[in-house]
Amino acid sequence: MKRVFKALTVIFFFFPGLIWASDFGPLISYLKKEGFEEGYLKSLFSRPEVKFLPQIMPRKLLHDEYKLNYARFLAPERISRARNFLEKHRDFLERLERKFGVKKEVLVAIFLVETDLGRFTGKYRTFNVLASLALSEDWQRVRSYLPSGLSSEEERRLKNFMLRRARWAKKELAAFLKYCQQNHIDPLSIKGSVFGAFGFPQFVPSSVLSYGYDWDGDQRIDLFDLEDALASMAHYLARHGWRKADSFEKQLKVIMTYNQSKPYAQTVLKIAERLTNAS
């Protein structure tokens, strides 16, 4: 199966001219049913910044959370920067801790792992990422870009995976446009990860709608604003039961609602412990 995914990556990366980027009709129809005006959608999808990203689905197929090197976040240099960040923003972080009950060290630890304290928030237009994933719902069009000779089992697994991700992406794209309209943001101005998450806390759009927090009271939830971003992160963890997480295992479980990877959650708690012991 790994050979299939590697071959798929080669095809998508080196033959981008074979894509069907202009056919956004079904996606526009879906978004119309979700309540968006046709004129708005046609104007948005006709902008030159809108592109089909051929590398998106292969990245999803090849991604293995358990192979990520989380140990790098425990390096002394990173812990030192996280400690300095905590000290610089201690007053604000303690206000968040009083309001939401989430330890400031945990917030800083997640911020470190997600975007290296805001240094790397992603380079892909979130709109294009979600639209590209959503287009993969049409298996007949996707199938022509897959390697020949797939077994029926391999083809079935790929088809089912793409269908699930495409359905997820369609819902997230609708949530993303709703978020942008509510906060008066140009949908094509936001850049994030190859997986559709954006901002300092790397929320997917539906999480922003549910847990985004306007800390500074400017009537906008801006995940690239430090206060809104960290408040949103704290709000998310609080809503998922952090106040009742009185053991390591319970805390691990709460953090795994943020990212389902156990190595991720374990690393966050290790960083938080080192920050706590250093203070």
C-alpha cells in the first residue's frame, strides 16, 4: 500500500496540468444549499487566487501522525523559548487560567507544538485546501490520476478514504465561509496547513465557529491575534472537560480531543511539566 501512495504522490506532484480545477460547479451547488448566495459564490470561485491543489489528497493519504518527531519540541532551545514566552505573557495567561481553568503551561505547550509559538501557521490558502479536498468526492475524476494495477481492495480503501475526507471538507468549507462572513474576512486571505487548519491554535473552521473566543471585544474572532487565539484554545479545552481532568490520563484524554494523536498529547503534557517545574 505504501508503494501505491508514493506513486500517487508522484502523479499528483509532477502532472499538475492534468487537473480539473475549473469544475467547481457541484461544490457551488452544495454551498448554495447551505445558504450562500449564488452571486457571492460565483464571484469568489472566479477569482484568480482560487486553485485546485493537486498535492492535498496525497498528503492526506501519506500522513502518519505516529511517525512525526514530537521529541523535537522537547529540545532545550524550544523549551527555553516557551519559558520566555510564558514569562512575557504571564499576566494575560494567568487571566485565561482564572477564567477557563486551563493551566497556562498547557496552553503554551500546545501553542509550541501547533505553530512553534506562532512562527509557522501554514502557507496554503485554507479555502483552496478545503475546496481541493471536497472535489475529491468525484471518484471517477480522481481515479484517472491513480496508478494502474490497483487491487480491488486498494481501490476500495482509497475510494472510501477520499469520500470521507471530501464530505468532511465540504462541511468545513461551508463553516469556513460562514466564519469569514461573520468576521468580515476575505476567505482567500487566510493561509494555514495542508490539512485545513489555520491560525495560531490551528483550528479547523467548525472548531472556530464552536469555540472561537473574542477576548479583546472587537466583535471579531481573529485566530492570528494572540489574545483571541489563546483564549479560543483555552475555551476549547474548558468545554472538553479540562476542569474535571484531575489526573494525567484524564488530561491526556482532553488534549486528544484537540489532536487525536496520543504522542501529541503526551508531548504537550511533558512540555507543560517542564514549564511548571522551571517556574
